[in-house]
Amino acid sequence: MSEKKDPVRMVDISDKPAAVRVAEAVGEIVLQPATVEAVRLGTTKKGDVLSVSETAGIMAAKKTDELIPLCHQIPLSSVGITFEFKPDRILAVCRVTATYATGVEMEALVGVTTALLSIWDMVKYLEKDSEGQYPTARLEGIRVTLKQKEEM
């Protein structure tokens, strides 16, 4: 006999006061050094990788509630994506701000992950080996690095 589980539901936050919420998430995409250089120089087939990936990350953060079933629809005040080049990787940071009754960590995580996935999509032709595999490309270190709440 199986145990009865509580029903799945969104947490009720109607009694929580609004506060200024900030969250930041980071992650990296590991690539071959030549691929990182192509992105840095803007010489990939699909064009400006970082501009497209920045836009993708911002759009994804705004749609987090459509992707993660129990996330609240949060009116975001701002979403920013930045990138930093390292010899064999690109670091991405997504910072999200909202004035709301619940935090924006999931939005930051969705934003940074989507930005990194967009990079992968735009450079995958450079990363494939002779068998069509990706021996180098991988996402690493995706995590929340900042969570702030400022009462109003």
C-alpha cells in the first residue's frame, strides 16, 4: 500500500509583504580555446554570440514561471547578463531584480543557464569532433552566488 502524498501546489505567498529582491547566478561553458577566441573576435557563422546569448538569457528569465511548474509569475524590474572570457571557457552572470513577495533565484538560474546554452548552440559546429560528439563542451558551476532581500 502506498502512502498518500500531499497534493502538488504553488506556495501561497499572499500574506508575505513585498520586498526588493535581488539574485545573481553564475555558470561557465567550457570550450576549446579556439572556439572561445572565435566568440571573442565575433567570427562565428551565426554572428555575435554574446549579444544573442544575452538576449536569450533575459528572455528566459522573464519566462521562468512557464518553464518551472510551481514558480510564481514575478514582475521583474531588471535582468542583466554579463560575460567574462577565460582561455578555455566563458563565464556568465545573470542578475535579476524585482519588488515582490518571493525571491528571484530561479529566474537568475534560468537566465544564466539559457545564456550558456545559447552560446553552445551558436558554436556547436566548432566543438564537434569527427564523430559528431562534444568531447570538450560542457556547462559547469551553475549556482546562485547572491540572494538579497530588502524590506520596504
